[in-house]
Amino acid sequence: SKGLVLLHAKAQKWLQPGGHADGDGRLQAVALKEALEETGIADLQVWPRAIDVDVHEVVDKRAKEIVHLHLDVRFLIKAPQSAVARRNHESLDLRWVAREELNDPRLALDPSTQRVANYGFALADQLMH
């Protein structure tokens, strides 16, 4: 199995697909909508419960100061076996990665993204057996 990461245009780093809820409290539905928008993959299935919550600082690189705290509520989303991902304007590239590629220095995944990806792979393995 593989997971999908995107090279985020604004952040200039590899991240999991996702986006802002913008006040919508239906976080599972938001996760599904954002995954579709950012990957172009239809027929996605979302695990009913969040698998991770992460709080991190968003830094204004020009001012070199913390702008605000960002709360990520992350879900496991399954794509069809034959899925072909298409990037949108928010990403520069999309890449399917195997679990053993998570430490690849070319991806330079931050510890939070590595943590949730490893957990997602482990959960997917449990669900498939």
C-alpha cells in the first residue's frame, strides 16, 4: 500500500492532503472534500474517526515571527486501487510513497507528517487483515 503526499506550493514542503474547515464543524466531510479537491481522486472513503490531532506554529518567513497556531485534525482516507492523482493549484507535485520511503531525505517530511503517515499505514494494515 502507498500513501499520497503533496508538495505544498505555499509551504514549499511535502504534506498530507488537507485544508481549512473555515467554520464547518463536520470535520470528516471537510477532510473528504479537501482530499478530493487536492488530489482529483473520486470515490474516496474516509475512516469515521480522526486518527491524529496536531497543533503547530505557522511562521511568517518574511517577518520571522509566529503568526498563529494551526490545529490539524487528520483522518485516514482510502483511495481506489486504480486511483490516479491530479494536483491542483495548491500543490507543485503529488507523490505516492510506500511506508519505507517516509524517511527519504528528498521528501524531508517533518516529524508530525512522518508520525501520522506511519500511524496511517499501521491502521490501514490492521483494517485490511
